Amino acid sequence: MSDRADVKVGFACNNRCVFCAQGDRRAECGAVSLGDLEERLTAARRRARGLVLTGGEPTVHKHLVALVRIAKRLGFDPIQVQTNGRMLSYPGVVDVLRRAGANEFSPSLHASTAALHDSLTRAPGSFAETTEGIRNVVASRARIITNSVVVRQNLHDLADLVALLASLGVSSVQLAFVHPVGTAEQRFDEVVPRLSDVVQPLARAREVALATGVRLTTEAVPLCFLRGLESLAVEAAIPSTTVFDYDGTSVDYSAWRVGQGKVHGPPCDGCAGRPRCEGPWKEYPRQFGWAEFQPLS
């Protein structure tokens, strides 16, 4: 049995992020029917203890509350809503989801200013709504783990972003290096930074995290770019996950991530960190090669 099931409720979304891993999949399936989703939750419960409802943007699915109730009846724990956080800004939405059974939220904020965040989401007003949604989750005392995608445009802003999240009451922040698929692959040159350029911004973000008491983690940043910051790497703590896609197919995401999603190259062969490092997303060295990667000794 895996730790969690990741169930895609559809790919409709009220943002159009320049780094979206789902790309144009909203044209394939905006929303999975409640009946199909109930069948998938029932199947998923036989294989997993916890649940992540994701998409797309699950909060725009008109049957989300009913789906959370079904998940609670089936005994999932935790029940996480992975969201851009915008709908959580509306009065009562968080409370309704909490009463239905949601006990964990993972909203995404990608910059410390409206101008930068909204330019990345391509949704004017999304910064104001997401920050208010985060405030509402914090006020509800539900567990909150924010996720922010690291791209070229926000490298200079990571420390300020961590400071803002701390001021909003967030205690756990993840900075995830952009996965160059979907829209991020289409706009690769615009959004994907060099890993070597991420090192100093992460170090500054960690200083802020330490000063504010925030638990900071990174995802998809190989250990050779985290010298002295190795404790930030979250990979060893990621729950084993089975993904149920929009068409009902399932995949062991944990096995896929390390076996197909990420890769090791020639510099990794002699690296002391190899046993506990998953390497970069495979699309990264296809574009940039392996010259940046210097083995740990």
C-alpha cells in the first residue's frame, strides 16, 4: 500500500501559468464526473491511506465538496487539496471544505509581489486572492504546505517570498525547481533557469527561513547544487504515491519519478551523493548537458 493517492479531478484551471506541467491538457478533460471520481477513490483507497486531490485546479470542480465527503467516508487521511489557492479567498470556502473532511491544503504562491506572481500565472488579481486564501487556511488551523515553482523570473525573489509566507503564518514552504514539461517545455528558454544560478537564491531563502522559523524544503534540485544546504532536499521524505490520471489509469509515481522522470549522468557515477540523490528532471540535461554537475566527494 502506498502512502498517498494523487487523483486528478480534471484539468480546468483559473490560472494559465507560464510553467504549467499540464500544458494544454485542459482541452482533453476539463472535469471528471463525480461518479467516475467516486469509483477511482474507492479503488485508490484499497491502495493508499492518504489522498491528494489535484488537477488542473480542483477548487473549480463543482463537486469538490461532495468528493471530499466521499473521501472522508472511505477513510482517507490526510485529505489534501492541492490548489492555486484563489477560490480559498472566498468567504466560507475553507470552512466548508474543512467540515467535509479536508485537513491539509497545499496552495501555490510564486512571488512576493502581485506584479511578478500575476505575470507568472497570467491571471490578474491571482496574487491577492491566493494570499487571502492562505490567510484563510492558516486561520482554520488546517495543515498548510505551500509550494512555489522556481523559474528564471523569480530567482531574485525567493528570499522575499519565504519572508512573505512566514508573515502570513505559513510554517512549511517548498521551493520546487520547474519541471520542463507542458507549457514549461514550450517556453523552456523563458522559464527554466540554470541550476547553478539557483544556488545563491536558495541560500538566501534558507537564511530567511532560519530567521523566521519556517521549515524550508526544495524539490528537484540535485544535491551537488545544495552543498551545505543538503538538508533542504525533500526527496527522501516524499510519500510513496500512486497517481490516478483523468482517464482512470494509475501509475506508481514514486517509481516513475526516479526511474523515468529524473536521470543521472556521467558526473553522477563518482558522486558521494548518488545513493540519496534522484538527479535532475530528464529534460534539463537534454537542453543544458552535464557540465554544471560537479560530483560531491
